[in-house]
Amino acid sequence: MNYSYKGKILISTPDISGDIFSRSVVLIIEHDEMGAFGMILNKKNHTMSSKLLEIFGFNVEVYEGGPVENDRISFIIKGKPITEKHTPIENEFYLTEDIEKVISTIIDGKLPIENVKVFSGYSGWSAHQLDQEIQNKMWTPVEIYNLDYTSPNDQSLWKKIMQNLGGEFLLWANSPEDVSMN
């Protein structure tokens, strides 16, 4: 491994189709010789969101972190860490799985819900797998500054980033999801 994509955003190229990674924006949280780990920022999990609405009585949007361990809940939080069990992402963002601490801090009014993004599952790559996928142009790494990882995002995030990349990416941004319909 010559380069770490930790802290970078990966944009799926249209070569990936029909699965969870189609038109995905992935934040890489860890990347080293052992592999990579990240969260999809723009795919909502409506089933999990409905379940949490029933439990909490207020709307909590849950996002598909990725296809691995879908029963695993994680949080990206903006602000100072509320738990020792966390992984720094950048500046004011961190990742934690400390569900009890997150919920109790929200209920106590010490953590605004808008500073929390909930994920079901995660995206993972074995050693050198991510490097190979990037070489095969399945992903385009992008440096994006000032992206709020906790803001509600949907498919429009992928399209906006593709449009900002310009060139051939602009064509893909405006193509239908099923490119055979183009």
C-alpha cells in the first residue's frame, strides 16, 4: 500500500450498478495495510428508521453504512467526544458505537440530534482490495472540505459531487440510474 485514503470521500463510478454501492458517497474512516473501513453517507435505511421511530417516538434517520454487519449500529457525531470509545475522523467529527452513551446524552439534552448521524452496517475492504477497486476505476477518491458528515443526505449528494468534478463525471451525474435506459 502506497497511499492511505483515510479521511477521503469515495464516489462510486457508474461501473458499479445494481447494488448498495451504486451512486454511493463513502467516507473512508480507516485505511491501512490490513484493509479499509468506511460509511456510506447518502443511502437511507427506511426500515431501520421506521423501527427507531416506533422505539423513540421521534424521527431518527438511519443510513446504510454498507453491506457488512447490518445489525451493527454506529454513529458519526459532530462536536467534542462524549465517550472514550471513539475513532476521530477529522476536525470536529468522530465515529462511535457507544449506543448507551449516545442515547443518554441526547435524552439529557447535551447532544443535539442534528449533530448525530446513525448507521446500520459498514463498508469494508480486505488488504489491498480498495486500492485494486480504485485502480479499476470503480471509485473516484475526492478531497472535499467542509462537508458536514452528519447532515441529512440522499442521492443528490452523489450528483452534486459528480457535477463539481466536471468533464466525463458531469455526463454520469445527469444519466439515469439504469444507464441502459440512456
